[in-house]
Amino acid sequence: MTTDLPARRAKLRDDLIAAAEAAIATGGLSALKARALAEAAGCAVGAIYNVFPDLDALIFTVNARTLERLDEVLASTVRPGTDPETAMRRLALAYHGFSRSERRRWTAVFAHQIPDGATPPDWYLGVVGRLFRHIEAPLAELLPGSTAETRAGLARTLFSATHGIVSLGLEEKLGPAPDEVIAGALVVMTRSWVLGLPGAVAPR
Amino acid sequence: MTTDLPARRAKLRDDLIAAAEAAIATGGLSALKARALAEAAGCAVGAIYNVFPDLDALIFTVNARTLERLDEVLASTVRPGTDPETAMRRLALAYHGFSRSERRRWTAVFAHQIPDGATPPDWYLGVVGRLFRHIEAPLAELLPGSTAETRAGLARTLFSATHGIVSLGLEEKLGPAPDEVIAGALVVMTRSWVLGLPGAVAPR
């Protein structure tokens, strides 16, 4: 064991992140308890707060890692030169696949509640924002006259719409939703965007 | 006070529903505790389970009332004879308005977690399912050759997509989202559906 203080802090930080990821993967966000984390990381409960200001900061760190994993999946989903409809359909289906296979980690990203009026830290929103570039690329091809600002807003809208279809589907909030029904909904939805968005964003 | 047993049970049921609605409206679903409910309704904790099998059943009852209120709002939003684009835009904006003004009650509808593998009761899914008729009506006009089954599936998809835009927006999960940005996203989204769905559901 190293006696170098920065190295020990870095190791404790890594151990706490690993313990939090394992707790979330097993029991979801509600399974995250300071005492159990400290035990898993082999430290005192108070030592957690030497490396994270509070549990929310630890949760944001874990959730950012989940989003970075999603980012890698989306990046490997679409080759350059793919037509916009195929690209958007593959991205939506990859999001569905990721949400399904990383179910508890992915749920934690959206279930994490911070106090009313608080906002996520900027570095975290930066990780979120980088995801949208995957959707902005096919939008640039689909909407050649659009501004970057328009595409950024649309990317967020399409991500949110896709998320709604995937999350209400996986959680079966509206009734039974087999995987092929969710996938079919995403195929129709992305096709309707490709056909409809050029006219929808055009000045009237 | 009546000594008629069925009437007393009915009154206790109403009182518990009112207490649960008040608790959710004030503090959200996490504020719902059996002890506090019993106190508010003036009964013993055990008496709750004479009228509801468990707290989940009480929560489903409260959430169904929220959905029925949403149903009334949506029903008053669109007059017969409204064109499909206007109808779908108004429905989406009305959903946003309702979610905003009934924030905690509306959040409880989607935050209510039941045990893995359990499904909501059929009567509750019936209340959910009735909401979709508001979207099915403009879809019938937009897609005259479509089957009722296609329209039912699409209504669920469009509801889910709208919900994703509204919920990630209101919760600011992707960064700041002022109301006019959410509303603008819904306007573009519904317009893209109206322009794109006829081609998206056509056989290829």
C-alpha cells in the first residue's frame, strides 16, 4: 500500500466509484448507502467526503461513466457516409439496446434526483452534451441549410423523444411492450423524422 | 357519524385517497407514509389495509385520478373538425401545461415503482389506454387508410415521445430547458409527424 497521499486519495476515489457502480448495477440507485460503500471500499464513512463533497457528486461521476459507455456504443454504431435515415434508425435502436443491457445503470442516470432548484454540474452536462453530436451528424446531412443551433436543439428533442419511447416501453408504464414493439416504434418514428423534419424546420 | 359499515368503509377510502393526494401534491411520492396517511384520515394504520390491499393499490388509485384529470384537459383541448396538425400540436402543448401545473402529481404517475415482474392492474391500464383516443382521432384523419391497430400503436409512440420531451425538459436532465424551448420542440415535433407519418407508415 502506497503512503503517497494523492495516490491513496486517487485509489480511494476509484474504489468508491467501483463500489457505487456495483451497488447500482445490483440494486439500483436506492441501494447506494454511504455505510455499505465505505465498507466495500475499506474506508471509514467520513473518508468518503474527503474525495467527494457529497453522495450526489459520486452519483454524477458514476452516471457520467454510464453516459461515456453509451457514447462509445453510439460512436461505433454509424460509419461515416451512412445515409441519415439509416444512421438515425441505428442510433435509436442502439439506444434501446444499451438501455436494455445496462438497465439499472441507465435507470440511475434518469432517476438521480437533486434538490429542487439545484442543477447538475457543468462538467456533467458537458458529458451529456457530447452525446448529441451523434444525432447532429445525420441532421446536418438531412437539413443542409440549417444552423448548428437548430441542429443542436433538434438533437436534444430527438434524443428526448427516443428516450420517452424506450423508457416508457422498458418500464411498461403504458402496458406490455415487448422489445420488438419498442424497436418497431423507433423505426417508424425515425422514418417520420427523416420524411417530416425538412418541412417542419422550414420557414412557413 | 354513520354506523353503516359499507358507508364507513367508503368514507375511509375517500379520506385515504384525499390524504394520499395531499401528501403527493406537497412532497411527492416519497412523502407517502402509512402512518401519516392513517393520522390524516383518522384511522389506525392497520385500517388502511381494510380498504386497500397495499399502498401500491392506493397509489394506483391516486395516479388514475391524475390521469382522469389529464383526460378531461385533453378532451377540452381539441374541438371536433380541427385539422390534424393543430389538434396534435394542441394536445402536446396541453400535456406540457398539465405536467407543469400538476408537477408532483404527474411525476408520481411515472415514478411509482412496483416490484420487478409485477404489472399494473388491468383497470389502471384501462384508464391509461383511454388517453390515447385523443391522439387516435387526428391520426385517423391524417392516415385515412390505416387500421385501428396501427393508430393505437402510433398513439402510444407519439404519447411516449411527447412525454420524453416534456419530462426530460421539465426535469432539466439535459441542461436548462425554459418552457418556451420545450413548447418550441413540441411544435416542431408534431409538425414533423404530420408531414412524415403518412410516408413512414406506408408499405415500402
